[in-house]
Amino acid sequence: MDIDRLERFWIMISIAVLAALMLAIVYSVRGFGVEVPTDVGQVDPRTARETEPFNQPGVRQVGPGHYEVVMLAEAWRFEPSEVRVPAGSTVTFRLTSLDVIHGFRIPNTNVNLMVQPGQVVEATHRFNEPGTYHLFCHEYCGAGHHIMDGMLIVER
Ligand SMILES: [Cu+2]
């Protein structure tokens, strides 16, 4: 087999692998609604508790069927750690950390954030099924990391 043919063959393989990986990215974005967190804003972790909206953590309705959950993450709890919304709601979670890097994850949803001090992060998900959703920190944050969790209760 001559060298040119072999080289062309491996170039084609490389292009095919790149194309397959690009398709996988497009499929995950379109098919599963995967989103990369974008820059939402900054807040000084020392004064976050006095700064809007983190001076009033909790749930507020921001539109018909749309709720915003403002949450603070600190070693080793979320504030508030229990949140209630009606079924069929679109919920936007807005978080920041007061101390170290924490995580925020709700299994079986696309809510998966890294919560860093100084940074505001956001994720939105629609909760159609009533039930109790477990939320927890998934970034190791110290001795109490394993107890850092909470609940989202979707009421009928
Ligand atoms: Cu943690």
C-alpha cells in the first residue's frame, strides 16, 4: 500500500472522530438540554448576606408558574435547606457561596452547579412531577460535606 493512501486513510479517521464528537455535543445540548453555566454576576462573600437578593434567601414567585429560589451555600448547609413549589413550576435557582467551593446538584435534572465564593450561579428547571427531590453538595468542602443537603418539595 502506498504512503499517500495510508495517510489519507488516517486523516479520514481523524475527521470522522472529530465529527462524531461534535455530533455528541450537539445531541447532548439538543436532546438533553445540557447548558454550560454562564456568568450571572459577582457578589462579595463577606457582604453577600446584606446584598440583594441574598439578603432574603428563599422562594419567590417571579411570574406565572415561575419561581426563583435564592440560596446560600456555606459549610455545611444550604439556606434555606427546604423549598416548596407547586407542580408544573419552572424554578430558577440562584446561589452563591459564603466560604469555600461547594456544589449544587439535583439528581435526574440538569441542575448541576459549582458554587464558588464571589460568584453568582444560576440554573433553571421545570418540575412537572410532584414529589421530594433531594439536593446536595457534590464538591468536597470539608469534614461536614456528607451532611450538606436539602430538599425540594414539589406539591400537587
Ligand atoms: Cu460539600
